[in-house]
Amino acid sequence: MEQVYASVAIACGLIIALGAVAACIGISLMGGKYLESSARQPELMNDLQVKMFILAGLIDAAFIIGTGIAVWFAISTFLK
């Protein structure tokens, strides 16, 4: 049973870690592209900013959902 606990702990750690890395990379790339496009066309800055914040929320939501799934796996395994 200890092998199952160890495997679940490693899997939960990987889910959270890879989700965090992917979210950080996604938001940084999006922020860089936003700055580039704002510098090229400053008149579109407000419209682009709204879209950037919506996408940032969606990227963070995907990470938080992954964290919730990892916690769900951990709790369901350790409560048996």
C-alpha cells in the first residue's frame, strides 16, 4: 500500500508542478505579445488589455482545476 501512496504523491506533485510551469510560461508569452502589440498599435491598447486579462484568468483557471484534481486524487487515496 505504501507504493500506491508514494505513486499518488508523486503524481499529484507532477500535476501541480507541470500546471504551474505551463501557466507561468503561457502568461509570460501572452504578456510579451501584449506589450509588442500595444507598442505597435497604441490605439488598440484598451481592447487588447481586456482580452489579455480574460485569457490570463482562463490560464489560471486551468491551473487551479488541475490543482483541485490533484487534491481530489490525494484525498481519495489517503482516506481509504
